[in-house]
Amino acid sequence: MVTLWLVRRQPTGVQSALYNGAPFPRPAYDSGWRVLDQGAGEELTHNIGGNVDSYVVDLQCKTVSGDINKVVGISESVYLWDQLTTSTIHIYRGNSDVTAARIRIRIWMYN
């Protein structure tokens, strides 16, 4: 079975789902779009707490032209995340990456 979610922008700027009437929840943490030099890493502080096994992490890349998630895979040419704790997460940009100009990490926590 395939579930289709349709999202439309309300006049107030708030998004809501048309299917089942449930909007996607806001993340507990959103890093915003960040820029890293090639081969660089950064530790981000989220301070969510709880159990990391209850986290859902979303990593998005944005190309120079503004396309989101055009870069797929884990190699020396993309971004990745690791070292997730209850208060921090580490992000890394590959040494030879010339495509993904920006990265954003979002984290949700479920019960």
C-alpha cells in the first residue's frame, strides 16, 4: 500500500496535510542550513536528552544551485553525520565534495 501525503501552504504560512489532516510535527532540533569547508567537520549541540534510540535524524544537503538532496550515498564526496549523543551530533563534509554547498540536520524524538 502506498500512502500519499499532499501538503499545501496556508495563507498564514502554516503547512497542513490534506490527507488524514495531520501535519508533520516540528523537529526537536533544526540546525538550519550550514556551510562547511571541504574535509571539515563540526559538532552541533542539540541538548534533546532522553534515549538516542528514540531519535529520528534527517540530513539534507543543498547544492549550489539550490537543489535539495541531489547528493546520495556516503563517500568522500558527500556530507555525513555520526557520533550522536543525547546532546550533540557531529557532521562532516567529504574531502572532494564540490556539489553539496550546505547541510541541515533535523532531529525528532518519539516515545
